[in-house]
Amino acid sequence: MVLLQQALAAGLADMPLIPLYVRNQTSAHCRRLEFRPRQDGMVLISEISFRR
């Protein structure tokens, strides 16, 4: 029983952090432009182009 309590204590001490707040990313839409938002939130001008 003591080993189980020690294992549970060690597991609880190493619990990962779960974010309670995540900042939303906002983007705009323009019919003349082609752009797909990236998963990392970066906006690279080289990835934006005019539609043909």
C-alpha cells in the first residue's frame, strides 16, 4: 500500500499543465486574396497571393 501511495504522489507531482485560456487568432477574408492560416499562428507575406 505504501508503494502505491508513493507512486500516486509521484504521478500527481508530475501532472502536465492544462491551459485554461487560449488566445484566439483572428484573420480577415478577402475574395481577391488566397491565404490559409498556419497552425503556428504566423502570417508570412510570401504565403499570401492574388487569386487567378
